[in-house]
Amino acid sequence: MPFEPVFETINISQRKGKLTDQIKVECRTDIPTEAVNKIINISAFPQIIRSETVAGQFKYGGKIAFFICYENVEGEIKKCECGAEFTGAVSNDAVTENTRALTSAEAQKPEASLSGVKLSVSAYVDVCAVLYECVKYNALTGGENIISKNTDVTYVRSFGIKESAYSVEDEFQVGYKVGEVISHRAQAVITSVQCGVGVIIVDGEVYLSAIFLQSGDKKDIIRENRTIPYRMEIECEDAMPAFGATARVSTKSFKTDINVDEEKGVSVINAEAMLVFSGEAFSEETASVAEDAFSLSEELKLQKQRVESYKDCDVRSCSARVNGRAATDELPVGANLFAACGEKAEIAECVKNDDSIKITGTLYLTALFCDGEGKIFSRSAETPFETTVECVLPQSAEIEVTVVSEHAQCRIISLSEIETEAELFFTVYPCEKNHITCISGIEASGEKVENDCAISVYIPVKGEELWTLSKRLNISPDNLVATNKELQFPLSGEERIVVYRGK
């Protein structure tokens, strides 16, 4: 009697790894270099606009916006903005046309150059792509003239990466007249991700910060911070409340409009940030697949496959206040520290413990001063940090941690040292890796030699289980138990097993 195997196709979401790339992007402004006395601050905001995965290559393109504050030759504080596009590609054999990527970009080392005719700026853009792929596997589930040992396996099925934009606005009043914007930025974090009916729901906060130069005789530099909670929905028609989800966020653009009331001596700030989200919904599917099989009449060759399956767990968020001391270029006597801006944290290492994560890295920022003559100048500072945050995670989870730094402060310790402090907001992306073993192929290698004895008695191996015994004796587990009801598994090795064969 020929055997006829039955296979089921299962779609398993697999994490293919992470690709990183760094590209230098330059932009020239319309400001003549001869009009610039010194640079006060530079901020750079990159964004990935498009990405593509083809066989063996990940391609990306984006834009970067620069915000420059400088002092002109007349001693006035001025600002300008410029932008540039960038493209790049990373070659990797793991990338296929079916690979999908959750992308992000960060700017490093923004700096200005006064060597040309026009003021130019540059920054290094770090691009990161977390790669996923939904892979189809054929798994044996049973069939005619096949005795299989089936087990229920759980795997993750993805519904693809969905993208959406969301605008966050805020209006607030400050009790002084704003003369100029030295620096501004918006940073978003995700605190939780869940699925609704047809949508991925993302909750989080946006941290707005701006450094203002006060107009009038006083001309103080003042930092304003705002925190705006948000909830947005990414359309995903397959999503259901029972599904899991993950998401990433980046800032596409940020602008501030200032209306000064000269009579009342106050200013109204209108701030608007455009956020871009990429999210993915996934469900846990269960399939009954064969982990072993044999035929009563045929010798079989089995092709077994060990498959990795990844499950993104619930996104976690936590925060910590860090501080330290940083050496700076020598300050002039009588220098006064106004504010800190451009704070940025880089993570060097994350160590997961039972209920916490130890995170080490470096905090970078720009401190704004004025000298004894009231002239504004800046100093860059960097401080190593180490902090432990409470975070309960699945025991086997691998983690990826992103960080946003805000609410920075500084104070002068000496003419060559300052103390820095900032709030770090961490987003933790846990991922559990599991393995599934399935039979992906089966073929007959010849007919089995039939035992023509009507009754046989066997002495088992100590510790033997029902399946291995049935396979060795070439009898179905159900028939073996039916004719030897006294057997208890695992066996002791002292039993006598009777096999009846009909004639």
C-alpha cells in the first residue's frame, strides 16, 4: 500500500538581523563665510524617506535638516536652516526581495566649515535597519500509510510593516519677549504598542525643547521644555485586539512660530512636530506538525528542518536621571552658564538581569555661556554614564534598547570643568527566539521486510517510550497499547511485550 504524505504550509516570521550604515552628508547654506564670526550651535535631524530590499542589498534614501545658530560680524545672534538628501546601500546575503525593514536614522558629529565662500555644515548619519522576513515552510502533518508523531508548534505570523504620519501641536506662552531661537527640537518615544480592530495603537510622548534668546537689554538665554502625550493609530486591516504589535517612531519635521506681544512683554510659541511611524502586527499561530514518522510497509527517508521563530514581546519604557563631570576648553574668567542644548545619549552596552537592565554609554551636549562682556559662546561636553533601570522581561528574551535624552542642565565646577545632568528615556524592544523542528520532505527508500510470525514477544530497553518502541517494532502506538494495556511508560526493561499479527 503506497504512502501519501500530507504537508501544511506555515508562514513563520523570522528576524534576519540588523544592518547598520554610516554616511556623511554635507549641506551649504546661503550665508557668506565672511559674515560669520563664530558658530554657537548646530543641530541635525535626519529622516529615512524610503527603503527597499532587493536580493542581497538594502537600499535607503532620506533627508537631513540642519539648524544653525551663529554670531555675525556685528555681534548679533542669527539662525539659518538648510537641508540635503542622502542615499546609501548595504550589501548582505541575508536580504531578499521578501525581506522587510524597520528603519531609523540618527545624526552624529554635526559641525560647520568656514573654509569656503559659503558657510557649510555636515554630519554623519547612522542608519539602522532591523530585518524581518516571512518564510514559508512545508511541514508534514500525516498522510495515508504514514504513522506520525505530531506535536503542536506555535509560531509568529506577520501582517507586514505599515507606515503612517502623525502631527503633534502645542501652544504655550512665556513671560518674556523672544528675540531669536538658538536651538529647537522634538523627540518622540513610544511607551506602549497594542492592536485594535484594524489598527495598531501607539502611545507615547513627545519632548519639545527650545533655547530662546531674550530680546531687550537683558538678553538672557532661556530653555523651555514641553512634554506632550499622544495616541495614534496605524491602519492595518488584519489587526485584531488579541494580536501583538511593535512600532518605531522618528521625527520628520519640527517648526516653531513665535508671536511677540510688545505691549505685554510676553511671547506665544506655536510648536508643531510631524512624526512618522512604522508598525507591524503579528499573531501567534498553532499547527500540529509531525516531528517523526514511519510507515508499516515502506522504509522512509525523512528530511528534518530546524526553523528559528521570533516573537516580539510587549514594548517597555523606563527612564533614569544621569549626571557626571566633563572637561571643557578653558572658560574665560567671569563666564556665566545659561543653558544646555543638543543633548544626546549613545548606548555602549546593555546587560539584562532578572528584573533590571544595566545600561552604560556616553552623554553629549552643548553648553551655552556668555563672557564678561555679554558675548555668547558654547562648549561641547561629553560624560560617561552607567545606570540601572527596573524592567521585568521574559527570561529568554533578547533586547534592543533605544534612548532619547532631554531636560539637560549644566553648572560650572571650574574654568575647565562643568557638571552635566540629563533625563534619559529608554525604549526596550524584547524579542524571544524559539526553534521549531518539522519534517520538510519524505521519500521511500524500499519496502520493509514483513515479519511472518503470528505472535512475537519482545523485551524492551529500559527507559523506552511508546513512540520509539512502536517505531522499532513497526506497529502503530494505538495497536501496541491496545494489545499491551498493562504497559506504563517509560518502561523498566523487565516487561514482556506481545505483538499479534493477523494472518
